[in-house]
Amino acid sequence: MNAKGSGITQEVARLEVMPMAALKERYAEVFGEPCRSGNRRFLVRRIAWRLQAIREGGLSERAQRRAAELADDADLRVRPPKGIIPVTSDTVVRTGRVAIAPIASPRDSRLPATGTAIRRQYKGRTLVVKVLESGFEFEGERYRSLSAVAKKVTGTNWNGMHFFGLTTSEGTEAKP
């Protein structure tokens, strides 16, 4: 083993027995930023990798270019970050290179038109649910789904479409 390899091996051995606070300090020294992890194994491996990269010259020019390309695309998200400006159905928010807009989901074809009242008899009560543009109204409260209304009424989980008779037993569309 060469001198470089033995130095890193000794350094990794020291990292393995360091207290957590010392590991976090070493991380900050090596990476130039505070540590956000509390996972000992992760920190030891990251610091060891960084020490090896520093001592042996780091990444090749090609690898650095590829890393820069990947980092450039890193701001793409599947979900918006917490605390983002609320977006209404007709608003598009542009933040730098990113445009955030709501995704319109198609209306379920089994649902009656907006404003329609769905009625059902349940334990001697007549339940009346009004279909809204987005959601439902039952006894003066708004609900996101018919299943939520059915749960409020019965106290148990129900498929809302089934509970209110909007599908037949074969799963086909019910005729109003």
C-alpha cells in the first residue's frame, strides 16, 4: 500500500472512534458547510470519501462536467417546497426558471352535475349531499370526497360512490 492509502486508512480509523460532535466538526472542515445529518455511518463514509478525493485529486474533468449538468437539473421537484405561495386554479407562479401551476384533474364521470343534490336513506334519515365544483356539502360542512361524507355519517370507512348509489354492484355507471 502506498503512503497516500495508508494515511487515509489511518484517518478513517480515527473517524470511526470520534464522538459525534467531533465528526460534525470534521465534516464542516472538509466540506466547508455545517453538517445536517446525525447518522454516524453516513458521516464517516462522506468524510472518508472527501478526504480521498482531496488527496488523490478529486474527479476527472469529464466527471466534473457531468456532475455540473446533474446539479443544474437538481432544482426540478415532484412536489412544491413547503411554504410555497398558494396557487389558485387560474394562477401560474413563475420563480426563476420554474413555473408552478395547478394540475387540472378530470371530473369523475360518475358524479352528477355541480349543484345537484344526492339523496340517500340511511337508518331512518334522509341524507342530502350537494355536489360542488370541487367537493361536496353536507349539513353545512364542506368535504373533499363522498367517502368523507359517508365516514361522517356512518363512523366507518366507505366507498362514497357505492354508499350513495352512484355505481351498480357490477361496478358500472348507475343511471340517475
